[in-house]
Amino acid sequence: MSDTGFRIEHRYLELPESFYTRVQPKPLTDARMVTFNHELARQMGFHAGSAEQWTGVGAGSELLEGMDPVAMKYTGHQFGMYNPELGDGRGLLLWETIGPDGRRWDWHLKGAGTTPYSRFGDGRAVLRSTIREYLCSEAMHFLGIPTTRALFMVSAKDPIRRESIETAAALVRVAESHIRFGHFEFAAHHEGPEAVQTLIEHVIALHFPHLIDLPDDERHTRWFEEVVERTARLIADWQAVGFCHGVMNSDNMSIIGDTFDYGPYAFLDDFDAGYICNHTDQEGRYAYNRQPQVGFVNCQYLANALLPVMDEDSVRRGLRRYEVTYNERFLQNMRDKLGLAEPEDADLSLIMETFSMLHEHHIDYTRFFRGLSSLYDKGHAPVRDLFVDRSVADEWLERYEQRLQKETRAHDEREYAMRKVNPKYILRNYLAQQVIQEAQNGDYQPMEELLQVLRRPYDEQPEFEKYAALPPDWGKHLNISCSS
């Protein structure tokens, strides 16, 4: 490791020992570096002259001075049922670093082997799921959506049994915080009010420092309101870009409002409001159109955990911020996607009718909004050609253009702004599947090329036009499971 514009801390260890267990990673066999995020490394304040020098850390065979790996303990609601047995079952928090810009980063090694919280798992991660997390966390970041990030990943020769025998891999995931709603549920249900109070103050000190000087009651009330607001805005952003998380358990909800724990996620292809991306979600609890409500339910779980130390009225007021914040953010997101800068009362009606049309006619979500972003330049064809019945598109476009007459911006100015919020390139599941298949054959170049495309989702990138194509029939609605 060369220069270091960062300093090392491990503030999580200031929490009571019940919140973690020290665990040494279990080394992988013959590990090799797959990909290294040099741009992110520079932002974090260090430069790796050779990515290979980090292979040992990723493989769990080497710890740098200052690393003190711990498995975090938390609980949470999984598919609506409380599970007290949760915790980091295959990941370890290595240390925290502070970059030159003052930003804090947790380093989390995912796939490090068994911990006391592994239950019946082997503590490992497989190549397939590690690539999916690496790709999607970077895709979400460049879409402008808060998320954990991928610093680097390694593969190894260890055979891992899932539905079949797969290849082992490990990911170093970084985030400003790995604390989840489930940490507070653990504190409230198993440790008592003092532990809840300690955890609140820890999170405020590290991640909400602008609240530190407020009186206790006001500090806690405002903090909870901000957590609720961040959660609501995050999910409104998911809905606007057509992202389905798949496993919105409360232990997968970040206390700072990041997209967290990428498992059976998907971006919508043909629009289906009730799309279920996780084939183990038999009841559709985490379907696309249920995500906003589930976000609120998770905030209720967090609220219940805070009641031992917070006034009930304050908690209720905080929860009310969810619906208000979500509705404001979602409406603004959709106005931006439609290029509507002059608010009209009828806009929400237009938006909901648009969703109904996309759902009824199975229209590709991303291509539709990208096509709208170039009507002045390219005409109606990119939108009309998505419809079997062109007359449906024509009727909608007529109404839309009537609405645009109330706008004051020039056409090119409006559409330039629309192309900044309507991506051309998203991480479609079939694209991820293609690079995974190549990687399993030892070729990681397709993954690197896809990452390059995903870093500029709003640009035209004519040399990569194939990545914006409609998915083949085999690539639509791929079933993704939780097994990783």
C-alpha cells in the first residue's frame, strides 16, 4: 500500500462487547485479484500501486496493522417474522478509515468464513453473487442512488456447495456505516434501554454530527426523523429507476439510508408493477409495488426499538415523516423523468396513468423514459416502437405533449435535463448473467467492460449501444434466489 491520505479508526469497538465477536478470517485457497476499484480507492485516500498487494486481505490470509476483524451482532424481521439469531454470518468488519475529505469508511470483508452467527451457513460467498453485488453497488452509485460500494473482489479455488458446486469469492465492501435497523432491534429486545441509548449516541456522533449539540430529546427526535426521511427518499429513488431489492428485511436496512445487501435484486425490464425478483418470496412481500410500504413497516420496527428511550409522541411524529417525504420525493422524481419543471395539480394523475399504461402493455421501463428524453431530436419512433398497439402510444403522447405546452423551457434544454435522470444503461439481469458465465470460465474482461458502461449510465456511449438493447426473451424475469 502506498501513500495514505487516510487515518485508521475502529469506532465500532467502542460499543458494548455484546454488539460483536472478534473473529479471524478463514483464508481462501490460491486467491487471485478479480477487479479493484482504483477510483474509489483514491477517493478514500490511498493508492494501490499494484492491486495484487491487496489479494491477501481479500483472501483473509493477511491483516494490515490496525485491522481488528469483528462479526457484528444484530437481529431483525425477516419476511415479517422476528429472528433473534442474526448477525454477520459470513462477513467481518475489518477497520474504519477516514479519508482526506473527512469521510468515514467501514471496510467489510464478505465471504470471510464462519462466525458465531453463521447458523447453518459456511460463511463463504460464491463468485456469482459477489460479481452481482460488485456490479450493482457500482451501478447504483453512478445512477446517483445512495449505496454501499465495492472496493475490490478476489476469487479462489475453494469449492462451495450451493444448489451445485460453485467457486469461492470474497468482496471488500465499503460504506460510511454498516449499522442496520436490526442493530437497534437487538439492543432493544436483548440488551435494554441503556444499550439503545448508547447505540443512538454512537450513530449520531459518527453519522449525524450536526445534531450533537441539540438537547437530548430534540437530538433523538430529529435524528429519528432524518433516518425515516433518508429511508423514504431512498425507496422513492429505487421506484423511479425501476430497482427491485428483493429482500427488504429490517436487518438489510441501513441506518444512514444506503442501499444495502444486494441479493436477488433486479431492474425492471417490461414494466410489471407487481414484479417479484426473489423466487423464494412466494407471497410477493417484497414485490416492486410493495417496496414503499415495506420501507414504512421497517421504520415502524425501528420505532418500536426506540420506544424504551424516546417519547412515544415524538416517535409517531417521526414516522409521519415517511409518507410526506416519500410522496414529495417520488412526485419530484417522476416530474423530472417526464421533464415537468412547472408543477401542475394534474401531474400525479398523468404519472399514475403512465404507470398503468406501462403495466398493461408490458413496456420496457428504461427504454420508454429514455425515448421520452429525445422526442424533439429523434421523434416519436423510439417510444411508439415499444408498443404492439401504436395507437395507445399515440394517445398518450398527445396528452403528454399538451402538458408540455405549459412548460417554459426550450425543448433541447428540457430534454438535456431529462437525459440526466433517465438512464440509457442499467444493470439488466441478463447482462449480469452473461458476465458471470464468462467469469466462471476465467474471463473477467466482459465484467470490466460492463463496469465501464455502468459508470456512465446517462451518456449515449455509441460504442456500447448493445448494452442498451432490449433483453432477449431468455433474459427477461430471470429467477434469482437468496443463495449466495
